Amino acid sequence: MGDVHEVTELITPGPAEALAGLLGVPCPGEELPLLWHWVYLLDRPPQAVLGPDGHPARGGIPVPPGPGLRRMFAGGRVSRRGPLRVGAEATRRTWQAGSVVKQGKSGPLHFVTVRTEVSQGGQVAITEEQDLVYREATASGPARSARIQPPSGRAPVSDRDWPVEVDPVLLFRFSALTYNAHRIHYDREYARAEGYPGLVVHGPLQALLMAELARPGLPDRCEYSYRLVAPLFDDQGLIVSAVPDDGGPDDGGPDAGAVRVAVRDRAGRTTAAGVIRPGLGGPGLGGPGLGGPVLGGPVARFDPQLVEQAAQPDDLLAHQVLVRGGREGGC
């Protein structure tokens, strides 16, 4: 397992109230909705250990695989085993579950999966894995930024969709609420230096918005798999969708009761996708079907589109990765 980082704190109403205000949704009661634990039990590294990008350059989990690498959020899996309640202490335990290095045209790509357990009252309430990608910095950031063409046109929006107004203030406030100092989300000049044409919309924010739209009717015990499939920038619009999946004509398939969620920009380009299933013990994340989490087994499966903004677009075409306890296998 390696080093384990542990944080214990009282789950107070304040962060949940702040997140509700940010999203423009009603404040929950004593039970936190799916993924709202992301505004609790946070790492708060000293200013002195932060690198130029705002991420810790040393220490913490995961430990950066090398100096000067740029970090991206690729997706994850969450199993909610029971409610996390306001007014009681909770403990988060986090460790690095696996890693692998692949060679891309622009240089090495480091794939890292981080595992977390959140417990309360002696019981594990949440198990989670997040997939991160580290790449080397390149000198061609602004030139690559100029080559990225914004989508054109507008796709239709249904009454069930949730259009979210994204601006620098929203991105800054979400960064502050989650103690995420990565400068690509609030420093436009720095984002351009990394090769982006605008401020980058947080992957976790997109994952949270998808879960939030699906929140009504979700049971205490559920599984959520999500992935980022394309970068989204602050001037491209953000539209969330959530569609029930009955699992087939007989309502008895593995997706019975599932909700498929997605984020797209105003032109209709999908930037994030996921599925939320009731209960526990889904078939696992893999392939275009986005199966439910299998935590502690195959912990990360990467599609080349997940990191299309990492370097050359075809860097990962031949490098789909399965990490299992630090060992790689085929997809």
C-alpha cells in the first residue's frame, strides 16, 4: 500500500452550504450528497512546497513522479456505501494504488491512481479512486494553444438539461472551496503558457455537476464511474445531462436503475461522461459502456481521448493502460 495520508475532522455545515451556494442548488440536510465529500477532509499543503503550477512539488499523495511535470485529472470511480453525515467526525485515508509510465511522442506519460476511503462512526462510507496523468512540460504551449479551434454552432438543449454559466469567478470559487491551487483554472496567462486557449474547467467540477443533476432519487448505496473525454474551457458553455437507463426491454439488465450522465459544451461536444448505478458490485470500469467501479482490482483504464490535451493527440493511441497494483496489462 505504501504511505497512507490520514485526515480527521468534524463534518460541519459550512462547506456544504458554500458548495450549494456555488452551484445554485438547495442546501442538503444532515446527509451529504454524492461527491460532496470533496469539500471536506482536504489537504492543505504549505505554500513553500507548491510548484509553479500551484500543485505541491514535493510530498503529499500522490508524490509527483518527477520535477516539473504537469498534472491532469482523467476520471475516477466512487462507491457510496452509506451516508456521510453532518455533525459527526469523519476520517479520510488516502494512498497511491498504482502507477505506470508509457512513452508518448512528446515524452513520458505517467499514469497514477489514488485510492481513498472515508469512514464515519467506525464504518467505511465512501471508497474512491481517482486517475491522474503527469506529462513533461513543453516549450510549444502557446503555439499548440493557437492550433486548438473552438467548437462552432449551438446544439439543442432539452428541458431536462442543466445549462451552467461558467466564468472565471465560478472557477476561482470552486478552486478555493476545494483548496485546488492549480493555476490553469484561474490564471489565464498561465493556462496559455501550458498550451490551453482559455481557463480550464475542473474535471472534478464536471463530475460533481453530473452527480448533482442525477441526485433526486439516488439511494444511499450507489456506484459512480466517470471520465473526462475532452478539455472544456470557460468560454465554451457547459450543459449537464442525466438520462435514466432501464437496462433493456425486460428491465433486468446490469444497467437497470442506472443513470447515464454527461457534460457537453454549447456546440454539443461531449467533455465528460459517466454512469451511476444503485447498489454495489457493478461490472467494472472498462470500454465505452463505463461499467461500475471495481475498487482494489483494475484501478485505472485510460482511453486516449482522456488526455488528448496532454501532448500530441495520438500519443496514447497505442498505449491504453490497465494498472493493477502498479503492473500494466492490455485493454
